[in-house]
Amino acid sequence: RHTAKQQHILPTTSKCRPPTMRRGNQTLPSSSRTGGGALQKPFIGTATWAILLVFSSLISFYAGVWTALAVAPSSLNECPDCRRSCLDAAEFGGGELGHSLEIITGRKIRKALETQCNAYESKKDSSHRFPDSVSHFANGLARVGHKELFDQYDFGVPMSDRAHKQDALILYDSQSSLPSDKNVAAQLNGEIPRLSAKDATENCDVMNAMFIENPARARSRQCLAIVGGQYQSYHIQRWMRLNSEEKPDSNKPLQLVGRWRRNDGNDEFLYPKQRAIDMHQELLLTYLNHLKSTKQNLSEIIKNIAINNTVIVVTANMGQSELLMNLICSSRRRGLDTKNLLVFPTDVHTKELAESLGLTTFYDDHVS
């Protein structure tokens, strides 16, 4: 009996399984037993610890961010030393901040230069201001002083009192009509070049002059349409937006009107009455009935006064007699010969005045 008891209480070795006990149908490890220095079950599990760790990390992060924002200056103005350091770095360079500013500035300058160079390269390939679709009548453009152009050419019309402050535009029809420096008038970029009247027209064999004005009092939105490749009519068509009462109306389509139509819609061209038409037809009939004899008489006069096969013809009435006298006196004062000047007076008084000035006249009782 003693031997059996001793065998039963022999201690287990490290290679043996720990003793177990049963609670009902479950087998429990010996570590779960109480008393006698045995281990107890932990109060908080592993999953709970993980959740607590995550929440504590998030709270610490946001607390740190809030603290940083609270103590940091809102701008450089609240940090004079920071602002001064930034300005010193930009002006004198040096240091890590100055080096960073040099890199940023260099990149911006290089980008701006690349943009300008690309724009220049794309433009310098063409020397035409206008596209090919209008090259049949527009190949260049230049500005000329209004007054200088009138001084260079006698257009026979009064010059505007604002001419010294204005420029005229010259449109070149072909490449051969451009000034000697063709790139000046045909350049793409910059403003329209301004040339002297002589240089701007040096290669123009023909120049068509057009005079236009948009009265300020009318305040009309006037446009100018130039259509090339058409019949050379030398006439200007006028189009306006008028309603049924012939008054300006911007909601109406453009329609062809007479050139005497003013911007306010009024037509300055007065159509003749039937009585006036009949009267002028009778006068014309009188002229046509005596045309043969008139030409014979006139032919003899012209042969006697012509100089180099040239005769200067003027007409005048009693109301214009002072202008006639001024013309003759001014011409003779400048040494101009008036022997080949032929006056067609409309009344006997003007005929006698012209002949008293030594001028040749033609007056027909039948026609006059």
C-alpha cells in the first residue's frame, strides 16, 4: 500500500502534460484552477486592447494638430521675423529659403520665355497680315497722317479741321503695291505701321480715295464692307435698318437706300415735281433743236483760243460774278495765262462782265 501511494504522488516532468480537471463534461487546464498559486483568466481581452489603442491614437493625433494650429501665426504679418527673412532671401539670396526662391523664380521665368518664343516662332513664318482668302484685294495695311496725305495730294475737297490729329488707312491690293519694305506694311503683330504719305504710296500706280464720316450727333453703328473680286463700280452702296416709316430701327434687316439718306432716316434728295420735269424737258428740247448750229459756232471760237489743243471751260451767273473776278485776278497775279479760258455765262450781265475782263464768252440767245 505504501508503495502504491508513493507512485501516485510522483511529480511530473517537463515532458509530461500538465494535470487537468473536469467541470461537468468540459476539460479545464490546470491554469484555470484557483488557489494554490494557479494563474487567473485576464479581465480585458486582446480585441478590447486593440480598440482602445486605435481610439487613443486618433485622439492624440487630432489633439496635436489642434495645438499646432493654435500656436502657429496666421500669416507673415503676425510673424515679422519670418516676413523679414523671406524678403531678405528674395532680395539677397543665400540660405535654404533663398535657394528655393531662386529655383521657383527660374522656373517661372523659363516658362514665360518658352511661351513668348513659341508665339514668336509661330508668327515669324508668315509675312502676311491678311489670310489668303482676302489676298485678291488685301495684302497689307499702313497708316498715313490725314493732313500729310492732303498736303501730298490735292483731293479737291475741304480738309477736316481735326485732320492734324487723325490718320488715314491705306489698303494695298497686291504684293507689288506694298512699300519698298514690304514687311513693314504686312507685319502680323503690333499696331498698324505709320508711314509718310510719300513712302506709303511709292509703289501705288493707281490710288482710289474714299471719304467717309460718321456724324457724332447721329451715334449710328456704322460698318464698312470691302468686297473684292467684283466689278469696279467706283460707287458706294448705302444700307440702313429702317422701319415702315423710314426711321432707324435696329431690329429691322439692312436694306439698300439712297446715298442721300441721312443717319436719322431723312432723305435729303428731293424728287422733282412733275412741273419741274416738264419745264426742263422743254429746255432740253430747245437745246437739241439748235445743237447743230451751236456746235458750229462753238467750234470756231475754240480754234481761236486753244493753247496746245487745250481749253479751260467755266460757267458763271450774276450771283457768282465776284468769284469769277477773283479767279481771273488771282490767276494773272501768279502769271497764269487766261487766254484759253472760255466762259459760258447764263445771263447778259455776266457775259458783259466777263468780256470786260478780257475773257472769251459763248452766249446763245436760243439756248440761254
